[in-house]
Amino acid sequence: MVFKLWKNYNNRRLSLSFFAVLGLVGNDLFDGGVLAQDVKASQLPSGMVSAAWYAGWHEQSVPFDQVDWAKYTQMTYAFAVTTADDSAISLATSDQQILPQFVSAAHSHGVKASLSIGGWTGSRYFSSHVATSSNRTTFVQAITNVVQQYQLDGIDFDWEYPGVQGIGCNVVDPNDTSNFLSFLQELRSSPIGSKLILTAATYVTPFADTTGQPSSDVSQFSKVLDYITIMNYDMKSKPSTGAGPSSPLDDSCAPSAAQYGSATSAVTAWTKSGFPANQIVLGVPAYGHSWTVTPTDALPSSPTVLAAYPSYDPSKEKVGDAWDGTGGVDVCGVSQGPGGIYTYWGLINEGFLQQDGSVGGGIIYRYDNCSQTPYVYNPMSQVMVTYDNPQSFAAKGAFIKNEGLKGFAMWEAGGDYKSDLLGSILNSTIFSVAVPKTNQPLGSSSDPHHSQAHSLTITSIYGVSIYHITTLLLGLFSLHPLR
């Protein structure tokens, strides 16, 4: 790697920035796995969040003794769902049995235990629950009853989405956002609610106003919520624009038609609308989305170079890993096909990746420097997956630190493999070097000769601890001093 550095930049080595050198070092460190200290959540600065959702329906696959509790400050159980009855919050029979065990396991490890209400299929009645003063009071009581019954530390509201249709059959009202705020204010002022960790999982843009557009002022929510978690995943792709990243760190350097949202644009939108950065948690995925892409579209210029935003056929969506479903009829009565979802461990099980995170045999790999996310492609099955790996999680961790965010929350705890993703983002959030902000998007440069160095700088400064950087550089410069 060092020899490549000197070869490529021999005529300009004195002008190389310190960050560019670190960028090339860090990129090699993350080639094939994560180099992270055995960090613990207790090493985070006070008040920061290292969280995940625990999906109750995967309890048999991910028993509590397999959760890496030492790396979390908080865990959120998913899901309770809204019902047509304002006074009732529904938990499946199995969840009623598992939730007490979850809370006990979390508390025994010093981790806060929350319950998430809603989700994609469970948000149908939020709007009616907060629509009137009477309904809000009844719903507050329903929340406090559940908190007391299960000894919860917090409640997470995953309403998808206030003022905007989600799954297709949700109750929606133009005043959803203001009604939601009134409900939260009442809950926060109640004896039980005043002691809870109250959070909301949100879209990449602020809650909708009465016109359905993102609100220009959401500052009052910061007074009643401990934090929001921006769900920076499931970013859409369209056949017209091609298959793109589902969890981009940045998308300002993507084709304009493919700029659906990113961590960067989301934090900008929420803070511009008055929500403090230090009350924002970044949602990160331990999974990826797949598409069926022909070799002609995936590899147009070379059999080893994977295209960005290749065309795909949505009618040929295939089942993902062992946790993915074949489809069926949803809660709205609409037939749905397979999800095409691959967890990080699923990518390993299905041969896209090896156990150390490196690329599997016969698989084509691409790391997108704009979105700071990887792609893999199997030419035989014609399946392409955009996902997150330790390198992209490290980039997100350093973004969290650099932007002064409150932390991260991963969907879901069981999607990781041996805590590779969790360890990477936690390590980066704690130890990464703060980088001076520029006006350029990630992965871009005004000087094309510097574009590679710039993109690698972001990745590795974001991904490698100061300890590792210092140790490596001392060794490198002792062998190859700049002259």
C-alpha cells in the first residue's frame, strides 16, 4: 500500500495532506474486515446512545445470551402496535411472554429497555389516537399502563408517518404533527411520562405540516423527546434511475434523480427545522436490499467492474436470506412479493461475503465513494445487493462524532455477524478523528487528481482509532520518510 502511495503521487508527495495518507492507510485496514478495539458502550461520552432494536419474532434465532450487551446503552423491543381502541396497545401473545425476559436481560446488563410502538405495519391508528384531547388522554394512560406492567425505561414511537400515508391504509389527518406534539406534551407532563426515555423513529425529512410537506419548525418536539432516530435506511430505488444505495451517508454527489435522502441531508433538514443535532440519533441498518440485474446492465464496461445505478427488473424480485419472506397479503389486504432483504450474516451465509467480511468467490464488489456504502453482485444468480459493512459503519460513526449527534441505533440487533458492524461504528464514534468540515460532498473533489485521496480520507479518518493511526504512521514513516 505504501509503495502504491509513493508511485501514484511521487511528483506531488510534498503536497499530500496528512489526511490523505491516513485515508489510504485506513482503506487498507478495512479491506476484508474491521480492525476495532474491543470497545464497550461505557467508553462513550456521557449521554451518548449506542442502541438497537430487538425484533421479538427473531428471539429463537437470537437468544438474549447472544446479544453483545456491553456494547449498548439502550435496547428497544419491536413491536407493540396501535389498534382501533385508543385504550389498548397490542402485543402478540408471544411478545407478552418474551418482553418481560427482554427487560430483565437488559437490566441485568445495565442497559435501558424500551418498547417501540408502531412500525411499518403497526402505525394504522396513531392518527386517531392523538386526534382529540379525550383520545390523547386515553392513549397516555394506555402507554403508562404498559410501562408499569413491563417495567420499561422508555417508549419509542415509530409512527410511519405523521400527516403522510405509510403502508397504504393508515388513518391520516393534516393535523397529525401538531396533534402528536400535544400528545407528547401530555405524556411528558404525566407522573410516569416525566421519567421515561421518550424517542421517535423518523423519516429523513421532518414531520409533515398541514400541506403534507416537511415542517419548517419542529423545535418544540425537542422539549418533549429525549431524541429522534432518523431511519437512514430503505432509501428507495426506481427502475428509471437504477438500483442505488439503501443507506447512503451522502447523496449530493449522486445523479439528481437518485437523490432520495441520506444521513447528511437528513441531519441538515432536521437541524434547519430547529431540532438540535445533539438530540439526533442516526439509524443504521444491519441489512441490505437486493435487485435482479442482468450481467449486461451490472457489468457494462468490464466483467469485473460493477456499475453504479444499474437498471433492474422489479417484477423479478427474489427472496433474500433465511429471514426474508416470500411475500403474502399485508395488513391492508394488498398482495406483496418477497422483500429481497439480506442481513449482514445472511450475506455471509449466502456466499456473497466470507466470514471475515471479504468478498466471496465469484462475487463482484464495489464500494461507492459517494454514498460510502458497498455493493456486491453474483453474476450467476444475477442478484445485486447494496448493504452496509464495517467500512461504511465506520464512516457513519465518524459522521456522528463530527456532526455532534447523540449516537446511533441499529436495525436490528440480530442482523449483525459477531458484532462486526456494531464494533466498527462504536469504535469509530468513540475514537475517530474529527475532520474539518468542507463545502464539498463526500466522495467529490474539485481536483480530479485528488478525488481518490479525498474519498478515502473520509472513510478511514472516520473508521480508524487515533491509536491505530498513530501506530501505523510511525511505522510507515520510519520505513518511508518523506524527503
